[in-house]
Amino acid sequence: MIVLIVHTTVKPGTEQECVSICREVTEASRKEPGCLLYFIHQSNENPLHFAFYEQYVDQAALDAHRATPHFAKYRAAIGPNVVSRVAELFTPVAERD
């Protein structure tokens, strides 16, 4: 399993548009065969800050997600609104050798 955690901050005034886009990509992503979990959270303290938590069966499933039309649509829609983005891949400790 591979886990992707992304922290994204968007421009002021775009947060509601981003919520709408995030709902769309979440619904489509959860239907992907290699996607185990897909959650997007919006900060209670800073509504411009979003945290993505994604689990995939493997790197190939994550790569397949990034190649989907719904991911391309999400990137095109949210991209101009992003102020900062930090992404990091994780492996669950229980699965480490």
C-alpha cells in the first residue's frame, strides 16, 4: 500500500470553488479500482487550507489515478488557485520490512 498526503493552500475567495472541485474528484477517485481511500479535508481554522489523504494499493494505482480525466480536470480547475502545495508519500509502518 502507498499513502499520499497533500497539503494545499488556495487563494482567498476561491475556497468554495475548490470545495466543489474537491467533491467531484473525490467521488470519481473513490471508484478507481486501485484506490483504497480518498478523503479531502478543509481546515476549520484556515478555510484556505486543504489536506488530502489518499491510499492506493501500489504506485501503479497512484500513477493510474494521476492519468484519469477527472484528475486532469481537477488539476486544470484548481491549479490557478493554488498558493502552496506540499505532497509526501508514505508506507504504513505495519507494512515496512
